[in-house]
Amino acid sequence: MINKQSELLCVLVKKHRVFFLFIIFLLSNSGTKANNYYFSSTKGDDSRNSNQAQNPETPWKTTARLNSFFSNLKAGDSVFFHRGEIFYGAINIKKSGTLSQSIVFDSYGPGNMAVISGLVSLHSWLSLGKGIYQSICPSCVTESKILIINGIPQTLGRYPNKGYLTFQSHIDNSSISDKNLDDFPNWTGADVVIKKRHWIIDRSNVISQIGKTLNYATGTSNAPRDNYGYFIENDPRTLDQFGEWYFDSSRKKMQVFFGNENPGSYAVLSSGENILVTIYGQSFIKFENLLFQGANSAAFRITNSKNITIQHCVIDFSGTDGIIASGSPRLDIENSMINHSQNDAINLDSSCRYAVLKTDLIKNTGMVPGMGKNGTGTYQAISAFGDSSLIEYNEIDSTGYNAIYFGGNGTIAQYNLIQYFCSAKDDGAGIYVGDWFPSSGKQIVGNIILNGAGSPDGTNSKYPIQVEGIYIDDNTANVLVESNSVANCPDAGIKIHNAHNVKIDGNTIFNNAIQLLFYHDNLSPETKIRNVIARKNILFCKTARQICMNLSTLDDDIGSICLLDSNYYHKVSKDDREIQVISKIWTPSSVTKNLALADWQGTYTQDLHSISDAKGVADAYFEYNFSSAKKKVSLKGNYIQNNPRMQTDSFILMPYHCVLMIKD
């Protein structure tokens, strides 16, 4: 009897499953109707109740009111800020949305996107003499990193105004000595910025100056190197050029050099908020069509959160980072602009898996030495180390160090346009990969990388300028480098340094000092270059001093480093040699050979199907198309393209592709 009743119940449940699920859905969603809340800095009133704030005619006014109400928000709710208006203060995210219903922050109404601002205005200037004026700023953050005059960010006062002084000796990581340093002024209490490596700029407080020696508080574990550079900043005695500034944190007084100019004629802004948006332990939050400006530390700090979306937004004037995140998978940053970040534009740690960074414009990142963070891996546009992340279709213009530094299993950097990088630090690249933790499946595909800058000042080795287009560094393995276009870099277009299991396929490498470089040295002597395949690449030298390919190694193992075939080598003269090999580097028995392609083929059984071309000084035409539409190109005269072979005076350039042609 019991079995029959059970069978009957099962039949009823199956028959009416859809009905039961519908009832459960209604019950679970009862009382969860999504609401819209409106804010206006001009006609808002924080004393209104939540029902009134759901009407755009009776909005709230401030971010402080939003923060006080935040715990009442529900999944699916939206918060709207009136376009064309500025909202001062920070937002602290305290509730989560759901997979189907995010909590959304957006603009409404006509005009430009609403502004969430951390900036405060400076007024009532007092002349201190010698062109220096002072304004009291009680709202400024304690360690101010931002000063903006008429919309242009200004730099801290520094001595000297440009370049670096040179120290001849140091003691541990605590002092440097410069025989040319004057006894007066004594720089005790100022900050010293020391270039400790090509890729490290550290800033520390000067504890004392004794004669020619500066004793400083340890900033990082990196010790200086003799005959490197330093300069002094964060001291009022350095102010002698328009816009240079110093902030007295203890007295909240800003000092700025205006010279003979009237400071009252300028709009002067500094930061009153360290972080504009804090997200901790929340999920399914979306920001759209908003401008965030003037965060002293970061516009967004995202921690232990997931499924956070930032799209169609602008982040400007960040004293340190634009967006910094840790422990936060599935971040989505798309169609946004990040400008004037003094350290990193986007910094995601290895726990930020499945990130999507797509169709963003990132400009002017880490451009001022001494204003970014200490240590390695700073002054970068994008740092992303989580597994299975995607970095694509971004435009990155003007970066102090690496434009993209990434890692993680299965992460892809593709179809990005990168220009003008490594301008504050060097020994870096447009795209840099260094595996300190083993990972696989990394891909660098279809990127256009142009115009590496280089910053050898402040070092004891200014040549060669160490800037690469694509740099696969120590201990890295399992990388695909395919269909990229790299041009105009001071060192190598593509560099393989103590790395292995790399495929380099179908790249166009043009007008770099070395087009393709393999380098094994004692920085990682046990990590030999092995299992590197390079096929169907164009290695094009524009001047006689350039080299198509260089292989340098600690050992006598040139023939074991790589497998090459079906590449195209171009030198400007038949007398030049395409390939340089150096074995047993840094030893008395080191041997250098400059080889023609035929010699390379015969000696090492490499590049058997490759070709070499020398046409004298070539009139080369290099063009790229960084767009989703086809581009018609018309030429003056006939040009020859070698892969595939064609002669033409016009052609269609496909989206996200480049072409390299020679005048016929």
C-alpha cells in the first residue's frame, strides 16, 4: 500500500512539475521588485525618503547618502547619477547582486556622463616669496599624490629638474654617497628617488644627510648599484618651475610654484579621497557610463569579490592605480578609458581568474619617475596573472614600463595596439611574460607593437637601450607568439630569454635593432633555451646596423636552441650578414660569428626553406589597421609584398592586420 501511494505521488509531482516550479519562483521573488534610485548634486536632497528617491524629480544628493542606504539595496536595483554633474566622495559597496540581477550604477539624463570625484579645489593663496604660494587644504588626503592645474597633472618638485645625479658608492640598502653632492641644502626629511636597476625605481625618505652621504629608510629589499642615479623630491626647497608642488601633510598645506603668475587665475585641484569605489566580498556589481577622477590611491579597489563589471566608464587622474584587484575572479573591464595613472592602470593578481580586459583605451600610465610604486612590476598599463584571462582589442599609449605584463594558464593577449612604452624604466617590453610560477597555454596573437622608448638615464649601462617588443623572460614555457607585428624597438622585436617551449609563427618584425633574439645567460643558467620553433616570420632590417637574428648563449649549444624554417630575412646590402651567433658569452673563449643565411643553413641545418633578400636601402612601406573594418590602402608607385608574393599599388588591409612592402 505504501509503495502504491509513493508511486502515485511521483506521478503527480512529474505531471505538475512546471506548475510547482512556477509557484516556487513566485515565492522566491515575492517582494524583490527592482528599484531605481536617483542622485543629483544640483537638485538633490538627502532628507528625502527612499520612495521619493525612486523618482528622478526628487533625487538624493550625495554619495554619503548612498553609503548610508546601501544595505537596503537589493539584487536588480539600479543607482543613477545625473549626467553633467559632479558627485564628490567615495562609494563603499556593501551588497551583492545575483547572476541574473546585478546591482547597477549608471548615469541618467542628458549631457556628459556623471562624475564621481575625489578632487578638492585649492583657494586663498598666500605668497611665500620666490614665486611660491601656499593654500591650506584640510580636505586633502595625508599623503597627497595629485595636483592638477587647469586639467593638467603636475609633478612634485624635484632636484635636479630633469635627469639623475650619480652616486659612486653605497652601503647595503641604507645609504648612497655622491662626491659632487653639496652640503647645503641638507636634504634630511626630503625623499630620495633611486634608480636601482633598469627596471626598479625606489623612493625612500632621507633620514639624514652627513656630508656627501644620504642615509635613507629602506623602501624595498633591492640594494642600489654604484654609479646609478638618484634625485631629490618632496621638499619645498625643490620648487622652482611652474606647477611643481610640495604638500606638508602634518599641517595640510599645499605649496606650489607659480613664479610671476597669479594662482587665482588657475583652477587648482588635489585629492581628498584615497579610494573612490571599495568592493570587498561582494559580487555581481556593474558600473556603466560613469567618470571616476582624482583617487589618490585607486579609483577601484576590489578584494575577494567576483563578477564585477566596469564598462563604458572613464578613470582619470589616479595618484597610484586606476583599478587594483585581488582574489576576485571574473572581472570584466570593457570599452573604458583609463588615463593618467601614476603607477598601474589595471593591476590584477593571480587570484583574479577569468578576467576580461577588452576594447579599453589606456593612456599616460606611470610616466613620471618617482611617482609610481617601489619595486619590480610597477609603472605598467596592464598587469594580469590570473588563469584563463583575456586581454584583447585594447589600445595602450604611453607607458612608463611594460604595457602588458601577464601570466596564468591559458591567458591570451591578442589584437592589442601598443605604442610608446618603457619611457620611465626599461629592460621591459610592449608585452612581457615572466613565469615565476609554471603555467602553460599562454598566447600572444595578432598584436601591433610599435615605438619602444627606453630610459637608460640613471644607470651605468646606457647602451644598448633595453626595450623589446615581445619579451619571453626567465623560466617561461609554453607560449604561442603568432601573427604579431613589431616595429621600431631599440633592442629586439621578439626576445627569448632563458625560456623554452615557445612557438614563434607568422610574425612581422620590422626596423628593430635585432629582429629576433635568443639569449641564454647566467641570470638563469639552468634554464636553457630549448624547443623553440620559429617559422614563417618576416625579419626585416631597415638599416645596415640592424641584425635579422642573434643567438647568444652561455654554452656551446647554438644548434640545440631552436628549430627555424620558412622565414624571410631582409638586409639592406648583400654584403651584410643576416644572423649573428655568440657562444660561451662572458668568457675568455667566447666566439662571435656573423653568418649569411646560406652559411647558417649549411652549418646548423636550419632555415632550409627560408629565403634572404637584399635590395640596398629599402623604401619600405609599413601599415597597420587597428579596427574592425577593412581598410583600403593606395600607394604611390608599385610595391612588392613577399608573403604572399604580390606586386600592387593598392590593396585591402584586413582588420587587426599589418602589411610590410618594399618599393619596386
